Amino acid sequence: MVELSEKVKGIKEKITSSSSSIFFKRVPKKTYDIFMKMAEEDFCGDFGMLLKHLLDFYLGLIPSGIEHLEAAVEHLDNRMTVLEQAVAKKPEDKPRTNLLGEQIGRGK
């Protein structure tokens, strides 16, 4: 049988020979648990794809900020305010007059 140390050496060699491997140390327990649960549930245990997803999200949203979203929300809020004010305004009841300037109809 192959000795345990030789098996460990073989495993280490396989891991370190791959240029796409990554190792993390000092990960908070809660963060680790969330990462592992997310990997299992959403990515079938594929840690690399979860990492890619998280980086895509970070690079796509965080650096560019959300100013464009805030501007769109503010624009829509302004439009909604104008529309609400237009609906809230009641048309003024102006008295009806004939050509001679005499009131006719209601309010006489």
C-alpha cells in the first residue's frame, strides 16, 4: 500500500500544479458558511463559478456605482410628482357668459 505521506504528497502536487487553483485562509466562519451554501444551492458546488459570479456582480455594479439608477429614479419621481399635481388640480369653475357678458347656466 501507498503510505499516507505519499498520498498527501501526491494530492499536494496535483493541487499546486494547477494554475487555476486558489486557496483562502482566515475566512470568517459566517462568510464561509454563506459562500459554501450559495455554491451548493446555486452553482452545484462549483466554487469557481460562484467566485466568477460574485466578481462579475462587483465589477459590473460597484465600480461604476449606481448613479445612473439613482438618476433614473429621480427622473421618474419628478415625472410622477408632475402627474400627481396635474391630477390633484381641480378645474376652476368659471362662470359661463354669453356674448353680452351675462352669466348663463349654473351660478346665476
